[in-house]
Amino acid sequence: MAERIGFVGTGNMGLPMATNLIRAGFVVRVYNRTPGRALSLAGLGAESAPDNKTVVEPGGILVTMISDDLALEEIALGGAIDRMAPGGVHISMSTVSPAVARKVARQHEALGVYYVAAPVFGRPEAAAARKLWICVSGAEEARQKVAPVLEALGQKVFEFGEDPGAANVVKLAGNFLIGSALEAVSEALTLAEKNGIDRGRFVDLMGQTLFACPVYQNYGRALAEERYQPPGFRLALALKDINLVMGTAASSTVPMPLASLLHDRMLSGVAKGRGGMDWSVIGLEVMEGAGLR
């Protein structure tokens, strides 16, 4: 008999992830605050839950791909976790603060439910192609139990021990690196353009030589073409994440001056009504500062 999975959050990332679980042979029961988001999954055989309390079976596995700390805490207190006890496993795949992950994990533990942090690197197209990179932390027993679920979602799983907040530290640090690359490429492209250099030729050189990696290649091309829609990762969510980076840095006594620059850059874009655009719109902020647009 196929294992049953509860899935909460079928947005841009969650929808292709839930689809891949169904295609891998799991019986998936979904809940989304916007019901229409999950309609396409019904055609693939997914069940629909009326609320997040009944989306998971007692002792079962729950996957959440939701927007922020508040949404995670609502799940933790909303009844689903009580229904899973004892022995259930909650796989939290959202980008949340390490502090909240640890707090929620303690609430789970008190009920006899495991909490596994499993945030991902990859945009919606990577999720659809099962090409996500997944960072995992939590109790070893729980990680072993959910390994087949994670294998159905990504190309590789990286383990970071038993601290439920560890995987989220890794995710935030990684997002900080991507944001820093966006800023660096944007500044370099702007310098090149103001001196008569073709933007596309510049990123072709860098992407094939010194910076031959997906972030510089893919985002470099998007920045060169000034392509900020459709959003793979909205600027408003990027601002949320950089706030989490700065909060984690403050609690860890780690100065991160570049994170402060990114925060102000993103905040400026959101203030201008660009929160729904891809976070590569940082490039437009840089160009405007140089008088190019």
C-alpha cells in the first residue's frame, strides 16, 4: 500500500513538489489557504483536505511549503500536529528563522511528533524537474523515515545533523550568497554598460570563465536582459529572508555589512511597488542609481 503524505502549501514551489510526490507513487492529501491552487492536483489523483487539521493521518508524514515563520507557527498550533501524534513526522521545507524552527520542534517533541527541517535551493522550474538541492536537519530516526519523500523531490540531500535549526541557517546563508551575487553582477554590468560594453557579451565571458556556475550564469543572463518577470522568487520574499539573515546574525553576534546593503536595496524596491517582481530586479535599482534607467 502506498504511503500517505499530507501536503500544505501548493504555491509556486509547493505545487510542482506535490505533483512529484504523486508521480512517485505517494497518496497525497493537500490543503492550501487558496483552494483553487490545489485544483490541478486533483486531476492527478490528489485528495483535498478542508483544513490543515485533517490533511495528515495519525502517525503520518506532513510536508509544509509555506511562506514564513507565522504560517509555520499556525500549522504547529492548528491541530495537525496533535492529530499526527504519536510518531508522526513534519517535514518543514520553508525558509524560516532557525529560532522559530527550534521553538516549533520543541512543541512537536512535547507531543511525540518529529520535526525535520528541509529547506530547498532551486526555483519553481527546478522543483518541477526534481532538481532541488535539499538541506536537512533533525532527529536521525526521522530523517531516515522521510528519506524516500525527499528523494522524490530533489537531486541530492545534504545532512546537517540533529539541530532542527541548522538546515535553516544553511538556507539563509545560501540565500545571502545568491543575493550578494545579484548585487555584484548588477554593479559590474552597470559599470560595463556605462563604458560602452555590451551587457550580454560581458555575462557570457564571466559565466564561461571566472564564474562558471548556475547562479552567475542564469541570473547573469536575466540581469543582462533586464528580465524581472515572471518571478521565480519574489522580491518581497527575498526581503523577508534577508531580515531573517540579519536577525540570525544579530543573535549570533556576526557583523554582516553586505546583508545590510542588500536589505536596503530590497526595501527600496518593495517601496517602489516591485515586491511582486523577481528579486533580480535588484539590477534595476543599481542601474537607476547610476542614471541608466
